[in-house]
Amino acid sequence: MPTLVLASTSRYRRDLLARFGLPFDTSRPEVDETPTPGERADALAARLGRAKALAVAAGLDHAAWVIGSDQAAEVEGRLLGKPGGRNAAIAQLQAMRGRRVRFHTSIALANADGRVLEALDLTEVAMRDLDDGEIARYVDAEQPFDCAGSFKAEGLGITLFDAIESRDPTALIGLPLIATARLLRQAGFRLP
């Protein structure tokens, strides 16, 4: 079986990939994540997932496959990044309350030969019409500063939603496992 590397140091992606029971290493990709002017969220997620996978694959032998993934969120066409701190997280959640938020989560599987297999998942979240007190209590309780959209769906963040529409419930957490499994099988990995 080929070697597998996750081009991420995200604990969320690492925990999700571990569900497959395949041995894998992790490597931090050196990729500029700045959106280009006018770049849509779906294009940003796809470009960054591919770039992360290719950046790590370039330094490996030909038997290795690298998983790169990225997520971009948008509300009414406006990109939402990782807030980085309390005030930004509160402002993000205030901007999202009562609205639908779209999360584009990419998966790219690449090898050193430059072969790339890709998929893109779309998850839509209907946010409740949250009041400022709910937002502040949530942010203080979970401190979702490293999450696009300022919440953790796998934790207390689930209480902020009216609904989630998705083909893959793991995509919102950061790695669409249904698409990942499909791409891994195409690359020669045996699942289950």
C-alpha cells in the first residue's frame, strides 16, 4: 500500500483521517492562504487544497500520496476567514445570525509525479437569529478562533444552528471523508 501524508497540522483533520485506520504522517504545507482579488469561496478552497497537497508531495518519493484540504466559508458572497480572536469571532457570528452560510471544503490527493485527484463539498448552515448574549457566551465557552465561521460544529457550536444541509457531515468539521475515501480508493488504498 502507498505511503499517506496529511498536508495539515489541524487536529480536526488529523482526527477525521484517523477514522480510516490507515497509517499516515503529517506535514505542515508552506502555502500562502491569501485569497486573490475577487476569488470566490469555492475556487479559494479548491486552489488551497491542491496547493497544500502539491507543496508537500514535491518533497516525497513517488510512492507517497498527500492529502491537502481547505475550507472557505461565505455569507451572501462575502468570504469569512478564521477570526483569530474574540472580537473578530463575535463580529463574524453577528454578521451570520439569521442567515445561510455556505462552507466549501476541498480535498486534493496528490503525488510527487504531479497527479492530482480532487473533490469539493458544499455544506450549507442555517444560523439561528442569535442575540448578542448567546454569541458572547458561545465564543467565551468554546473560543473558536481557529475555525472559519467562528464555530465548532462538532462541539457546542451545533447549538447555533437551525439546520445543516450536507452530503457529508464530516466536511463541516474540515475533511469530507466520503470524498476522501473515494479518492483514496482511486489511488490504490484499500478501504475498508
